[in-house]
Amino acid sequence: MTPIVHGFDWPDRFVVGTVGQPGSRTFFMQARAGSQLVSIALEKEQSAALAERIDEVLDELMADEGNPHSIPSITPEGLVDNDPLDLPVDEQFRAGAMSLGWDPSTAQIVIEAFPLTLSEDDAEALDLVEIEPEEVLLVRIPVGTARAFAKRTREMVGAGRPLCPLCRVPMDADDHICELPEGFR
């Protein structure tokens, strides 16, 4: 079966945002072009890794002699997006594997997200070689938008619960029981 491709070649908006309170937030990657809106759930760690890798790729490209693709070193001011996710936030699927690429013909970062399928244990038990996904999110964004996406994503990841200054464990809004290391008790 051919997978459904939710494709966005030049999206009007592409962001990571959250729903819920710190400590119980759900992260979403959301793409919008006109009236087409796709939201996929992903893990906080996936969001952080994607932002980090986008910045690494952009930094590598920027280091090319003469910066031929005009890669910005910081987020262009006009591309800053601090707005909440577009509504409704309807989860299309939960992201499993993701890929990141570079298309030099259009000077775009290419991001693919595939649905979470089987757990690793299930896949090993079935000895599967490859599973064709039912759907995929495919987003192509220019370099300035990619830099803005990475910056916003890092901010979303960092906006969670504050860390206890003593034990460095995230504190909930409720009571916090400090988990001091052995030497501090």
C-alpha cells in the first residue's frame, strides 16, 4: 500500500509547540499551508534532537566557502514565531523514526517523520526487515525558517518545569521532595 504523504514544500508555518502543563506536556510538530494543517505528536527528546541536528547541518553548510546558500548564523527577526499552536491540534500520528536532509537544488532542509510502529522488542520478535509506513509527514523549509524552527524548538524544550537548585530534579507545581545525593544528607 502506498503511504499517505502529508507534504509541505513551502509551508506557511512549521513549528514545535506543546499542549498541557509543564510536567505533563505533549509535544507536537505542526505544519500549515493554507487550510491544510497537520499535527503530529513527538517526544520531548525527539524535539530537542531535531533542533540540535538542524542547527548542526546549517552550521556545516554555513562553513562552506563563501556561504553559497546564505545560511543565517542566527534566526532572522522576521521569522520569529512565538504564537501558540494552530487549532485544532488533532494528532495525525505519533512520530517514531525521523529523518533530516538537505536539498541543494532548492536550498531547503527536508524533514520526514514516520509513525511510531512496533516497539523494538516486537520488531525483534517478528524479525521484520522493513515496514512500509501508512503515512509520512514531509516538510521542506528554507534555511532561515529552519534556523527559526530550531530556536523555537529549543525554547519549547527548555520551558518545562524548573529544576530544584539543590538536587537538580524537575520540580512539580505540587510538593517537591528533594533527592539530595548521599554526601549531602
